[in-house]
Amino acid sequence: MPTAENSGYSSTDIQQLKDEIRSSGHSFIYTEDPDMDEPTGDEFAHFQFVGVHEGKEVIYDAVLYTLRLHHSSLVYEEAERQAMQEHPLYVPLDQRDETYQANDEVDEEVELLITEIIEELEENEEIKVTEHLETEYSEEGSVELDICLNVEAVNDEVIENFIKDFTSGQLELDTTLYSFKSLEEE
């Protein structure tokens, strides 16, 4: 799968990306950022495409993920936050470094508590999410898009449809609030 670095407004870089896109047979190319811990699977994609922003041709650097993935992330974060209030010595997985000393008893107890809290949050539908599109401007001059859509999977067709709707100004986001249950429960 072709990849590219993002340099935003550089006409040389834009032309190079257009050439890569043309040879890919799509209207975008997938990108991989080794500095980011990005999810894998069919619920997330990181890609670039060329479009117009404020009258100038730019490289859009986009991440697109499912509403279900967004919901699960928020539910897990909330469950972890609540569990840490009861167990302040617990160190979340993403904060453990080489100095971390495992406490298997506490870790196991907190992980069970997190699972219980997740079940409760999902059962009570306490966390609700909606489709969204956030735009940021990077220091490199690119336009970054954070896109969350209510789709079962993120694939080439979903990305192509998003780009077509976005670049034509026809993108309409669903403002309905959704809540999900873990796939194992469904």
C-alpha cells in the first residue's frame, strides 16, 4: 500500500501525491505514521488526498474511524477513570513505562472492575456519540481531518464516498446520538 509524508501546501509535494494517488487507482493513498499508536483492523484508516481549502490546493491528512470504535474508546476511558478513583495506585496500561513495577493483585482487581463498569456504562447507555468531522491545521501546513462515521467498517468504498462528499461540499453528518454494546454481548 503506498504511503506519503504530508507537506501541506507545497505544489511539488501535492503533484507527487497526485501521481501516487493516480497510480493507486483510488482518490487517496493510505498513510502510516510510526510516531502514532494507531488502531489496526477494519474500523480505522489513516489516509491522504488532495483537495481545496480556502481556495488553495492542499494535502488533507485524514483519519477516519467508526462510531463504534469511538464509543468503545470513550467507554473504556470513562471506566478506567472511575476505577482509578477507587484504586489510585493503579497505573493504566498506556502510562506504564520501564520503571513500572507490576502489582498483579491490584492490576487484576482493577481490570475486573473496569470490565464491570464498562458493562454498566453500556447497559445504561451513559455514553453517546455522534458522527463528527474536526479540522486542524498542522505546523507542516497540512489540513488534518478527524472523521467519525456511523459505518460498520472503514474500507476503500467508505473512504472514496467520504472524499467525494467532502470535496463536493455535499457531506452531511448524522447528528443522532448513538450508544453501543460490546460485540461479545450482541
